[in-house]
Amino acid sequence: MAKHIFQYFLLGVLCIVFLLSSGSTQDVNYCSKPCPNTWECDAKCRSQGQGGSCMGNFCCCQ
């Protein structure tokens, strides 16, 4: 019985991993260097369909 419970547990974990990995990553924020100014950063991110702003030396798209 314990063997079957363990197998179903592993199957559940694999299903969760699959669902998380197959989701869209478009909403994920990402940052890159350098960030010369906020206007250039925002324009760069808007060309990819997102907004952007400088955070220190990083241009972050959201």
C-alpha cells in the first residue's frame, strides 16, 4: 500500500512541475544592465510589450 501512495505522490509532483513549466512567462519581470536613463529603458521595454524603469544601474521590464 505504501508503494502505491508513494507512486501517486510522485505522479502529483510531476503534474505540478509540468503545469508550472508550461505556463506563460510573459508576466515575469526581468532586469538587464545598463540603464542610461528612464526614457530609454521604458522605450526598450515597450518595444517588447511591457513597461520599464531604472532601478539603480538596471533597466527592469515589467
